[in-house]
Amino acid sequence: MKDFETLLNPNPLAVYLDKPSHEFTKADIIKYIENNGIEMINFRYVGGDSRLKTLNFIINSKKHLDFILSSGERVDGSSLFSHIEADSSDLYVVPKFRTSYINPFSEIPTLDIFCSYFNKDGLPLTSSPEYILRKAQETLIRQTGLSFEAMGELEYYIISEDEGLYPAHDQKGYHESLPFTKWEKLRTEAMQAIAQVGGLIKYGHSEVGNFRIENTVYEQNEIEFLPTNVEDAADHLVVAKWILRMIAYKYGVTISFAPKITVGKAGSGLHIHTRLMKNGKNMMVENGQLSNIAKRAIAGYLQLAPSLTAFGNTIPTSYFRLVPHQEAPTNICWGDRNRSVLVRVPLGWTGNVAMVKSANPLETIDNTDYSDKQTVEFRCPDGSADIYLLLAGLTVAARHGLEMDNSLEFAQKSYVDVNIFKDEYKEICKNLAHLPVSCWESADCLKNQEDIYKKYDVFTQDLIKGMIKRLKNYNDNGLREKISGNYAELVKLVNSFLHC
């Protein structure tokens, strides 16, 4: 008999096999395929452009299926990564069984599996973003005994024709409902599909951004995830972006994760919530308060923030979102419940938790300690991020903060408890470090801090060199000032990076 938790799992593989996905084996996958009429397998893996790639296999026998799952397949690495040369480009992609899911869009019954990259000798490709994330996690565990969990807030705009019915107020779309928000059905359909492929969703809602340009309406939405192992968190975000684009394609509309669509309207971020765990316990809190471990990790985030933009803000329009006096951060500081800072400690369940009793008089008082839900939010990344490298960089930053001799002092000096966007606090801003203002400057920051990422052989020199070259090639130094007020040039720039 299946247990209650398995029955509630939206992933049909988990329900059928009566086990969580991290316990899936090759035998489990073969069993499901044989008994459920699966005809095709897709290998899925992320290239250097951060987009999900596909390799299709039609299953022709059980022996063939076993061979595919056991050996993986060859791919051309030079077509997937700019830092791999054509004369030594053969790579293997090998499936990770725990990532298996039913493709929600294929007319042919299809099972998809995320893959890892391996080199010609059968060793993990050291420069693969997915493997760099794994190395970052393994190094953190080895050096500190702590593991890293993360989740993302995936913001996006839906771009469609203006029907003229029930228009939402400009920039007032936060948590709006039908009929004033038009694309709730698309969002909930995507949420269901993401959950069925294994994504751990917290909730979804319409966001603040909405506006019209001529006959086109732009509506902002958000899907937020639950914290989980950092490697799984990356996979969930990658597959979620693919699902959202696929459903938008079905509806005949465009979805953009671009950081900025136009001036004066809300941009889209990819806020990352993080926590450090040990033996299943959240180490970010101690006796209901933010712990020293959390403060040391925050110090690491703040010190590496300038170079983390190289992984989390990777296109020129990223820096049209990171401008002063808007909700996107520009100053390197942190605070409690403060949306004007780079690192925010969100409202936690550390106070009076008799709220359910107050709202529902028939209930008894719940004395459960909910402070374990506490996370720390890194607020500058956006949808252009290389998700694996961004999460690897944050994992490195957390470890770096734990290793810094003066991290608690650094955190204390960087704490801000006021809205630094207000004019009366300009003096505070003058004493704070600032994020880069262009890809060019971000590349310089990565160059200056690269040794921290390369420590313990987590990031590779070739990858960092390639990232610096890519960012410099935009040649966007001073671009924000050059096209300020030139709407036509801004539109041209935004359209060129609409799909990040």
C-alpha cells in the first residue's frame, strides 16, 4: 500500500514506483517504461547558453533501452560550450535517474532525463556548470560539515495582444486576480506541469509589473519554489523556464525572463533564497534568532557580490534593472525585511505563532516552531543568470564567509535598517560599496575575485576566462548613460535580449 506522502506527490513516476525521486534506479526507470507504454526517451542537458538541450531516442527493445540508460551518448561539446575546441570536442552525456520525468508536451509517450557531462576518459567534465555546482556543494560539506539549499523566485513577463477588457492599473498588478490579470490560467497550468516533473513549488501569483505599449500588454507573474538541495534547485529552475516557454508557445504569446523591458516599469529578477543545513536542521537560526552561521554566510555573499553578477546578471540590460532608487539593489548591504538591500532576511515565523488560532477560534494553539523556515535572500540576479554557475557561486560565497576571519565584523558593518532609497539616508549610501553597472565592470570584478572561486578546484580557469571574455565582448561600458533618453535605442537593445 502506498504511503500518504507518495499519494500526494504530483510526479507520476514517484506515485507509480512508490518512492521519492532521489531513490530512482535504472531498474525503476525500465519498469516504468515497460509498464506505461513509454516509446521515447529524451536526454536533457544545459549548454553554455543556459538553455535546455534535447537528444531524442525511440526505444526499439529492452536491450536498447538498457544500453541507452547505462552508457549515455556522445555529443559535440564545441557546439554546446564556447570554451571547448573543435579538435577535442567529443563529450558523453549520461542520465541521472533521479531527474526522470514524463514529458508533458510530447504527443509520443516520452520520458525525459537530465544528464551530466563526461570527458573522453569517462571523468566528469570539470568545466561543466552542472559539475561545478556539484563540486561547490561537495567542497562546502567537506570543509564545513554544512550543505547548501536554495530556491528561486522566477519572475517573467507575458507579452500579448491587448483585448481592452478589465485593464489592470499600471504597475499595480501585485497579487491581482482574474479578470484584471489575464494570464492566471497559463501560470497555474505551468505550475501543475512543473510539479509533475518534480519541481517543488511554493506558490505562484501575478506580480506588480503591468503596462501597455500601443496594442501590446505586458503582464508580470512569478512562480516561487521551495528550498531543496542546491543541485535539484538548479534543475527545477531550468525545467520551469522551459515549461513556461512551451506553454506560452501553445497559447501564442511570448514569455520573457529579461531583466528589463522598458524604463520606469518593474524589471524581472531571479531572487535566490538560501539556507545552510546540517543533519536536516536549518542552521540559519538559533533560539529563534538569526545565527552567527547565517551572518557569516551573508558576509560571504556581500564580499563576493560584485563578481557574482558575472553569473547572475549576464547581459547588458541586467544593468538597466540595477539602478538606484528602485526595488532592485545597487548597494552592497543587508538587512531584516528590507527590500532596498542586496541581501534580505525575510520575515520569519519567530514571533507569536498563534495566528491560526486567532483566525480560526475552533482551533487549538499550535506550538510548533516554524523558525526552521528561515532563509536569506540574494536579490540582484535576474533571468539572464547561468543558474548552475550562480548557485555554485553562492555556495562558494557561503563557504568563503564561513572561512573569513572577520566575517561577523564585516556583516555588522554592512547591516542597514533603513530604506536607503530615501533621500534622507544618502549619507549611508556613500559609505557602502556598489554593484557593477555593466557587464564590462562585472567581468573586471570576476577577474579580481577569481581566486576565491578557483579555491579547492571548484571553478576552472578556462570557464572563468570564458565568462570574462563573454562579458567583455558586449562592450557595454558606459552604455546606460549613452542611450539614456533614447527610447528607440533602448527598444532595440531590449528586443535583442528579450530571450536573455
